[in-house]
Amino acid sequence: MKLQIELTTKCQCKCTFCIRHIEPLPTAGKIIEDALFTKILNDAKEFNITLIYLTGLGETFLDPGLERKVKQVRSELGDKLHLGIYTNGMLATKDKVEALYKAGMNEIYFSLNAATPEMWTQIMGVKDGNQYKKVVQNINDALSIHGLTVHVTSVTSAQWIDPHEVEGLMSKYSPNVLHMVRGGNWAGKIYPLDYKPLGGCRWIDDHYIYVNIEGEVCLCCFDPYGQHSFGNVKKESLENIYWGEKRQEFINKIKQEGRKDVKPCKHCSTI
Ligand code: SF4
Ligand code: SF4
């Protein structure tokens, strides 16, 4: 079982591909409550969670309690758990990343969606292009930390792909570090799907569970507001929600019939 926990809904960026700027984010500007975070970890411990990603619809490094939470994850779930963090890299300086690594983080994903400051400011919606150099420096510093797994992800899509940018990124990072990621359509909210998707969904097959900042166990990360929530961790255990009727009905329908007629999955670009 794999768990994704949203720690904050604060963010300094306005990425063109991000849903928070298409639909108003009702929970914007929040940090997860400590009591809720502790409850999620207690449930995760009971439920054989083997991997946790700390990420959601916000910049994880804007949570001032991040290092403490990483220590808490490690002490509650032990050494076997795999712990990853996603960041836009703006605040992920070497000292902070080193501290997180020592606290128990195994891997870090930097979202770097351009090879030049000019394109980066456009795509990430940040006015100061000098920030780009800092992010690149932070990535290089993280890559120098022995034992830490570092990824650089770059979102591409037919709408904003630029071959020169892709070449620029490929010249900076080795293939085992750089991941070009196809931009998703947030289950039809950003751009429509012009075909009926066949088959199931990687998210479901990989047993991912997404808990948002309010404790909602969402359908997936394309349902960040919990519009298709299966339950709330504040009221029930993660395990009960996962095996509960609401989720199982949904999963069975997708498994038996595929998702071509199931909302919102029938609109989703995920394959
Ligand atoms: S950094 Fe992440 S949360 Fe922030 S706007 Fe970009 S995609 Fe959205
Ligand atoms: S197909 Fe459904 S469950 Fe899978 S990512 Fe898309 S919206 Fe989420």
C-alpha cells in the first residue's frame, strides 16, 4: 500500500498545468493539523503502508514543521518504510535537504518544468527569473548528498512542450535523474479527452491512497478537493475507508467494466 499525504496548500507558484489556478482551491493557505497528521500515521502503521509521499496541492517546504514530520514518520513507521518528498525546489536549500535526509527522507523529487529562466517564469508563474538559478543550484546540491535519491521531473504536454526546453533539460541531467512527465488533464478539468479511455488506471492498480489536508481519502491526486472522497480519516481508519463499501464498489466497477463510462475517470488522461 502506498500513501500520499498533503501537508500544505500554500504555494509560491502558479504553474500553468496546475488545477489550483483553474478551480478555486477552497483549502488554500493551510498547513495540516498535527493531530490529523498523527492520526494518519497511526492508521498507516496499522495498515501495512510501505511507501509514503509527502506532497499535495502545495509546496511541501512551506510547511515549517516538515523536518519534525519526517522524523515522526520515520520513528512511527520504522526503517523499512520508503519516504519521498516532492518540491518545486525554491526553498529546498542544501542544509534543509540534508536535514531531511538525516531525519529519514529517502528520496526527493524536484519539479523543474523548463530549461531556461525565461520559460520557467512563464510555466511556473514566478516573476523573478533569478529564482530559477537557485532551484538549479538546490538540485545540484541535493545530487551531491551521498545516499539520497534525487529525481528531476518535468511536466510536458502538447499544449506547452518546447523541443528546445526538453533538449536543454536532457543535457543537464542524466536519464536516471530526469523524468519527463506527460501533463495530466485533471480528469477533464484542464483539457477535454477526445477519446474513450479503455482499461483501468495505474493509480488504482498501484494501490495508492491520497489523503488531503482535511483528512479526506480522495479518489486520487486528480481529486484534490475530495469531491469523490471515500471517507475521512478524522472519522474512520484508513484501513476501513480503503476496504469500505464506497471504495470497493467504485474499484470493482472500474475493474469489471473499465472506466469508459465511470465519472470522473472517463474524462481522465491518465493511462
Ligand atoms: S508548484 Fe505544485 S502546487 Fe504549486 S502551482 Fe506548481 S504544480 Fe501547483
Ligand atoms: S482514471 Fe480516475 S482514479 Fe485514475 S487518475 Fe484518473 S481520475 Fe484518478
